[in-house]
Amino acid sequence: MTLSVTRAADRKAMAAQLKRLATENGWNCEANESTYDPRAIRVQVSGPGGLSVHLRLDGASRAGAFVLSWCVSGSNRLTKAFENRIGPVNAHHRAKATTCVNTWPGVVETVREGMVMATDGKAFE
């Protein structure tokens, strides 16, 4: 069965899957139920170079897509290589990027790719 954000148990399973991925790769992951929307879980995965990715597992969403918001703290800036693999990077400060992914397996793979790029340093200028 395919995981769906419309099912509470699936949202928890999705968050747990990202936590496992983060832990296996030495990253941090926080997943919290939204304080203002009981049908949503906010997830933040963070790791080397100050890179983090945020997403909201929104049970009320009918968009059929996931939006991943990437940001980097400190003096690091995201590279063109990161943009080419992960998604558009803000051209002004090169510290934020956004990815829209249509499937849950695509989300997991995109997060994994971003983690690899940050861990090996290819995400940063």
C-alpha cells in the first residue's frame, strides 16, 4: 500500500522514515505535530554545513505534491550543482532552495541526495 498524507498513521510512518534516514547518515531529524493543525506533522532534517530541509506532512492537503524548503545557515552558499540536482536556489543570496516532489519515494530520494551532497561538501561554495 502506498503511503498517503491523508492517513494519520501514514504521516507518522513518513516522519519515522525520514528520522531513520537522517540517523543512518549521521544527521538530525525533528518531527513534531503541528500546534495549530492536528492533521499535520512538521519535519526538519539538518546536517553538515548548516544545511536543513523542512517539510510539512499535511493531512488536509489535496495538492498531491510535497514542498521541500532547503536553507543553509552561516557563511556557506548553495552551489549550482546542488541547484541542478535538488531544485531552484535563490539567486540573490544562494542560501535557500525549494523542491516540489510528486511522490513520497521521490521525497525520500531527494532528501537523500541533498544529504549526500552536503556530507561530501558538493552542496556548498
